[in-house]
Amino acid sequence: MDQFYDLRKSTSGLIAEFRSLATDCDSKPVEIVCDIITKYTDSTGMSPLRLNGNQPALREHRLDDKLIIAYMTAAKAHCVSRKLDLSYNKLTDDGAVVIANMLKDDHSLVELNLTFNDFTARGAEAIFLALRINTTLEHLHLSNNRIGNDGLMKLAAMLQVNDTISFVDIDSTDCVRISMYPCS
């Protein structure tokens, strides 16, 4: 029960800080995100906090960089979930850089879903550099972003030093398929 109370306290703190940081954003998606966070009741934090843009509530109000920056800044101080789903949004390289900065200091997130966003090798590189020092993230979903071969090479370099990550989804990321496999 104490763990659930702490989560509710973190949830209310997250919502308050998110609202204060998102004052220059469209109010409709801000309220939708706050509603989703309010309804998130997993006291273990092990089910994903789903802020994915393909769910009915967000389909017409997908999160853009400004909203994701506000959310990630607030989430740094108020952890409510160990799994975060930001798929199907409008995240670009700028938003990916903010996520990377959060990952440098994060010690709780074990799964991050960034599938079907709009960042490139630059955003992916920022995330991969952060994951060189992050020791908690285990699963990373990047499919359908435009990370290309340059991004793939940065991923390979990160995986040389990060032994925590056990799964990375890079399907449909503009990578040449042959470059994903070692030469024999």
C-alpha cells in the first residue's frame, strides 16, 4: 500500500509540473496526457505508461517536441513508470535529444518505445550516447524512424559498452539490411 501511495504522490507531482511546463502548448493534448497519467494505477510501475499517439484519445492530438520536452522534464523528478510508450507521436531530433538527456540520469526506466516517430540519425545518436552510461534500460523500440546506416553504426558502438540492453527493435529504420549483420 505504501508503494501505491508513493506512486500517487509522484503522479500528482508529475501532473502539476507537466502542466506548469506545458503552458505554451495546445491545451487539449496537455489535458489528455494528464488524464492518462491520472488513470495510470500500476503500483509496481511495470506496465507501460502509454502516451502513444495511435490510441483513440491522442490520435488527433499526437505529442510534438514541445509536449514531449515538457513531459520528460517533469518526469525526471517524478518517476511513475518503469516502461514508457511514446510511439506514434511527432518526436523529431530535438525531442530525441531531450529524451537522451533524461536517459543519462535515469535509474528506473527499463523499456522505452519510440516506434513511428520522426527522428533521424542525429536524434538516435544522442539517445545512443546517453545509453553508453545508462545502466537500467533493457528494451528500446526504434522501428520506423529514419536513423539510417549512420545511426545503426552509433547503435553498434553503444552496444559495445552497454551490457544492460537486451533488445533493440530497428525494423524499417532506413538501414541497409546487409549492414545489420557481421561480414563472414
